[in-house]
Amino acid sequence: TLASCRRPSARWPRVSDLVPLPAISRIHLDELSDATGIFQHAILSVPDPAHGYCTDDVARALQVDLLHARVIGWPAVSESAWRGLRFLGEAYDADVGRFRNFRDSGRAWIGGTGSEDSQGRAMHALGDAAAAPDPVFAAQAKAMFERALPGMRGLRAIRAVASLVLGCEAAARAGTGREAVGAFATFADRLAARFAVAAEHPQWPWPERIVTYENGLPVRALLVAAHERGDRAMLDAGIRVLDWLVAAQTAPAGHCAPVGNGWWARGEAPAAFDQQPIEPVSLLLAAGAAHAATGEERHIATMEWAFAWFARGNDLGIRIADPARGASFDGLTPTGVNRNEGAESTLVWLSAVEHLRVVRATRVTRATAPRPQLDDRLFAGAPA
């Protein structure tokens, strides 16, 4: 049953009610990747070279490598991680101090400097990579982060700023120079100011006129910054907005119903479809930050609720991930899944699994009880 996972509550779901966490499978990552990087898009499970690569997805892939290394060891992911780091190094354009984003299958860069979001994504990945278990790899990531940081000072897009908060926090924790600490403070202030203005409108506490995609990311960064600073007012603001997002994306039956990619403009109804994996995963990660900052069990329930979206806890009651292959479908449409298995969807799904794995392991340790055999029927069968 998904009963305990559908509606976030003040209690943790029982272990016997949880969607099972699969063993790590990198089958689909290998299918999507070549010697250059991970292809953006797929036609069904087959990579589509026509759309080439992007820095956004390579950065996500590097973060998944780092998460997987905690479980299966660095040697198992080393080749992939080095490939990702090389790609980010090649993406960096020293003449403008920013990263390029799009690269065709012939390895030529196209479209010039990438979006602000892609800058933040690259820096977040480099900040995480600064703590890699391979000291040579970590040192190179630190150097790349420090080299690129000055060019990021002018970023203003809220998700880019959020990624920079997270990247700077990770880099500073890994022992990069003072610049990361100072940049963390700058970007955290910038993010907090956006939410402070939004807080003046409690019916719409969102710092944009439209709720679009990956909406949990700015909230996650706000909560991380609040926790790092010990700022209770900032923490309370982040919790309020997280609760608002979760409530807005909870279906009457209690399951997660993410805002579709038609978005949600202020004063209008949110789009019901197409729902994309990046949104529930962003809520899961934000709830994880809320739990880390507060210790409140209800945030773990929110993580489980968001994760259940992939395993029939959604509007159509069908599965959206293929754990055996380590893949996720690209979204939920009014009639079923989008059967393409692109990089973004797969990578955010794999990230969600590993973040939740840590939380569940901590929970079992606290309970000083062995984990029972979990029922895997929630992922059984083909999607409708």
C-alpha cells in the first residue's frame, strides 16, 4: 500500500509501507553515455545523438557518480566521473568566465554561453566534486571551482543562485579557499531577499509570478543556508514555502501531483500535465534539507511521498521508473508515461534513490532494528 506515503504527515511511514529502494544499476547511464559525456535525450531507451550533450546533464551525471561512489566505491564510477569533470573543464570559456552548455555529437560547442541555470548547475557539481574520495580528482575540481567562481557573481536567476548557494556550501565544507565562504554569504543573502519580498504575500509566497520547474531547488538552498547560519527566521521562511509547495501539489487522494510543464501562473489553476520527474525530486531534496535543519519527522514523510510518485503514487497509478535498469521515463501525460528515458529524468531519479537511501539507513540505525524484506510489487509490471 502507498497509504502512508501519499499524504505527508507528522509521523514516519512504517518501514513495511515504503517504496523499496533498488540496488544501484548503471545500465541506462551506460546506454546514454559515450566517451564524451551523457546524451541529453533518448528515443525510448536509445540515446538520440541529434540533440548532443549539455553541461546541465553532465553536471547531474557527475553528482550521481559521487552519490554512487558512497555505496559501490570510487573505482566503480571513476571513469565516468573523470569524463564528467573533463567535460566541465572543456565547457568553461575563460574569455567570458562562464560555461557553455550545448555541444553537438561531433563535440563542437553550439549556442555560446549557457543559461544562468547551467552555470549554477556546473558550479554545484564542482562544489560537490571537491569532496570526492580521490584526492587528485578533488584537487582538480576545487581548482576549477575557484577559477570559475568570479564569473558567477552577476547571476540573478533564482535557480542559478540556489545552485550556487549549494555549490559554495559544499566547496567551503571541502576546504576550498575563502572565496567560496564569501560567495556563499553573497548568494544566500540574494536568495533570502527574494523570498523575503514574496513573504509579504502569504497567498502567493513564491518569489516568481509563475511556478515552473524544479521548484524545490530554491527552497532547498534557502534551508541549507538557514541551517548553516543558524538563522531561525530564514529557516521558518523556507519551511513555510516548502509546506505551501507540497500542499499545492498534493492531489485530493493524497498522492503527489506535480505541477505540469504548462506551469502555474499566479491567479490561475496549475497545469495538470505533463508532469516531469525533476519536480517531485526537487521537493524530496528540499524536504531532506528541512529534516536536516529541524529534525522533524514529517519532512521524512514528505520525502517518501515524493518518491512514491515514481512507483504508482501518482495521478494514473502507474510506475514511472525502471529500477532494474536504473532508468526513469521522461514524465507523466494524461494517457500514460512518456516512454522516452532521457538524461535529466534518469539522473534526478537516481539522485532521489541515493538521498533517500541515506535517510532510511539513518532511520533504521536509530531504531536499532534490522530492515525487513521490502515488498517490490509497487514497481512490478509494465506501465499502462
